Amino acid sequence: MSEAESLSTKTLIDKYAERMKRLRELHTKRNEARQQNHKEVVEEDKRNKLPSNWEARKRQADWIINDEKARKEAEEKGLDYERTKLLNIDAIEAERLARKRKKIVPNDGFADFEQATVRQYKQLVKGIKPNMEVYQEAKETLGPAFYGDRNTILHGLHKDKKEAVDRMVSDLEKQIAKREKYSRRRMHNDDADIDYINERNAKFNQKLERFYGEHTRETKQNLERGTAI
């Protein structure tokens, strides 16, 4: 084999090796892309299965964690966290927080008397402050009758304390005052002009008078005197 043929054969071998190297690199990149695509598909499927408000809940959870961390760091440094936090809030955010604090939660009322009773019960229970010493004393004094059953006669075994009676009377007086406040009806004015045909129409006219009365008062007086143009 001549020297030229030897060089030509070596060149072909180098080109073949180079092409095989490039082919292996392409296979590697294709496998990496396939794995990445599979990973993204799995992640997207997970996101689709999450609740619709998951992102908002995650942001809220992250904010709570960061807030607690910052509060702890401020306490360790002996700083007032609320004051420090306000120094880092711009005017727009501070105004938004102030409006949020002043926002009044509306009372939606109730659908039936059962819900009203449950709400009142929860309010009363919330205000109870149990005295465990009195509880244990009554338990020891009454013995098995403390829990009682259908055959237990509790009359005469228990004596109400003056503080408990006063608390009950005070609560009843508050309920009566509140009931009178909301059930109070406006007295009918006999001297007022009758410009309505029923109760519903009267309320509607009162709303009109409240909002537009100052703008239409002169026109109304002219119509009544017959001097309107």
C-alpha cells in the first residue's frame, strides 16, 4: 500500500469516527429531550389535578412562613416587628391594609329560627368562663347524681350562686334591649301629607325624598300651589 493510499484510509477512518461520535451525541441529546418532555408532562398533569386556588394558597402559606421568620428575627434583635414592617411598606400598600382593617363584615342574618338559635348559643358559650374548682366541688358533693339519669331528681340538690343569677339577668336584659331596638316601629305622623297608596309605596316615596327631596322641593311646592309653569 502506497503512502497516499495509507493517508486516504486514515482520513476515512477519522471521518467515520467523527460521524459516529456526532451520532452518539445526537442520541444522547434526543434521550435527554425525551426525559425532559416526560418530566414536564408529569408536572403539568400534577398541576392540572391540583385545586383551582392552589397557587393562591401556596402564596399565602409562603407569606405566613416568611412573616413568622421575620417576626422571630425581630424579636431576637429586640425590635418592634409591627413598626419595622410598616417602615418597609409603601404608601399604597399601607392605605390598602388600612382599608382592609376598617372593612365591616356584613351580617347576612339567618335563613330560619334554628340558625338564629345556634348562633345565639355559640355567642353564649363563647362568653362562658368555667370555674374548675366549683365544678370539682359540685362533682364531689352530688356524687353519682352529678351526671344523673332519667330517674335522678335534681330539685333541691343544686343551689344557684348569686354571681350566676346576676350574669343571667344581665344577659336577658341585653337581649330585651336588643330586641326592642330592632323591633321598634316608627310612629305614624298624622300631620304628614298622604302621598302614597300603600305601605310599600310609602317606603319608596321616603327613599325618593331622602335622595332627591332637596332638588325637587320647590317644584313640588309650585305644583301644590298651582303656580308651576
